[in-house]
Amino acid sequence: ISPYASLQPPLDRRDPFFSLQPRHAAGLSVPLLIVILVFLVLAASFLLILPGIRGHSRWFWLVRVLLSLFIGAEIVAAHFSAEWSVGSVSTKTSYKAFSVERVRAHVGLHVGLEGVNITLTGNPVQQLNETIDYNEQFIWRFGQNYAGAYAEALERGLPNPVLYLAEKFTPSSPCGVYRQYRLAGHYASATLWVAFCFWLLSNMLLSMPVPHYGGLTLLITGAFALFSVFAFASISSVPLCQLRVGSSELTTHYGAAFWITLATGVLCLLLGAAVLSLHYARPSALRLFLEGSVNDLESPTKGSSPLILSNPLHKQFKTSDLTISTNL
């Protein structure tokens, strides 16, 4: 019997606890999908106007804009991602409380800055005359009631593996990790939004004749992105309870969002340092790169014949010759 069996509703086959529940297919969260689509639209719009840029500056603008969009998209997408800490295991486990029926399934744990996602996918999906495909989210950000969401999951009669993992992150759990994950996610989220604001500021400053300030804001962007990584990594010092699903143990490790945010922070530091170095070492090269005007204007060639325009009416009006000369 599960440790939360006493909280389950009475055993009644007519109760919704045993009825078919709406299934939630695993996939991207809606906010994360919106962020990805917005930045893809921006990138596609730039690629459409790229052929209209003449000369070699086309490639300078391509690198500059796409690199900037990648940094901005990663900062925002990481905020909504549930891939900061992940773990999964394939096992044979009990499916419902008060039942000896067991299913073979793949269980996944995805920890983000705002909460935890727990997935349960049957292998095969159709077992016990049901579709075993769950993706349940439990939010712990400020203003949300994690314990209330867990109590609602109990009333809905979610499968045992989902309830077992969700219970480990409740405020009353003996594991005691709820407060650490909640605070770490809050601070990491706040520093990511600050990094996003400085990213916007860096784009404006790099488009103005003050590139060294743009380099400084890039350094600050990278610093705050790294602060978010360090804030989330601080929970690694808190030992997580042993997670046993069926006969297997589920272990967690840092996910894609953690490592990509770390790489983005380092990239911003390198770009900011490069801008500042060029500003003090070769300011003219930095100006040409940022303006994208390299080799766009052809310099006048020596020996080119001048074009002379004379006023044919100078004799009629007795005016002095007006001669305009320009090089082709």
C-alpha cells in the first residue's frame, strides 16, 4: 500500500478514481512553444530581407542578427523549460492504489524553474484497457499552491508513479526539497529576466556609436545568465531522497536547459570581451564590423576620367563658366 493510500477515496469501482481520466500527451509547454515560434518568425523575417543587403555586409548582418536572436531566444525559453534537471527509468510498477495490477512503463521526471513535470508512458501505451500516457505538471512558483495541486491529483486518481514522485516535492514531504527547489527556481528565473533586459539594451547600444557600452551590457547579460545557472546548481548540495519506481531507481542529472544556459552565459562573456578589446585595440575595425559597411562602397580609382558639365548659355547671359567635375 502506498504511503498516501490513506488519503485516497474509498474503494468503489463506480467512483471516478477508477474511471478513465483525460490523458495529457507529453510535449512542449504552450509558453515555451510560443517563445520558439516568435523568435523563429523574427529570424525568418530577417532572412527574407537579407538578399536586399548588398555586398559583404550581408554576411556580417547574418551572423550578428542570428547570433543575437539565439541569445535572446535561449534566455526566454530557458525560463519556461522543464529540462533543468531530468531523470527517467523504464520499469514494471503498480498502476493504481488498492490494485495488484502492474504495468510496464517509462517514467520521467522533469524539473524546471517553475515546477516539476512527471511523465508516465506505457510500454506499450495500451495496457489494462487504458491509454497510459500522462504528462502532469505541478507548479511551485509564488502565487501557486503545490500542495493543493497534489491534493487535486489524489482526487483525480492519477497513477501511483505520478503521485509517488509528486509527493516527494510537497512541502510536507520528509525529503525537504520543496523549499530549496522553489527558492532556487525563483532566483534563477529573476536573474534570467534581468539578463533578457540587458540583452535588449545591448542590441540598442551596439546599434549606436557607443559600442563599448554595448560590450559592457553583453558582459552583464552573460553574468546574470551564469547567476541563474549557479542559483539552480545550489540545490545540488541538497541530497534528493532515493526515488524508487517499481523495482528500479530513478536518478536525476542536469538537463539541456541548464547546459545551454551555461553555454549562452559564457558566449555573452566572450562576445562582450571581444567588443571591448576591439574598441580599445582597433576601434576602426569594430566600427566597420558593427556598421556592416566593409567593401560596400568602392573607392575612387586612380586615372578615372572626370565628367565635365558646362553651362551652354554662359555666353548668352555673359556669366562665368560653370564647370562641375566628378570622378566616376
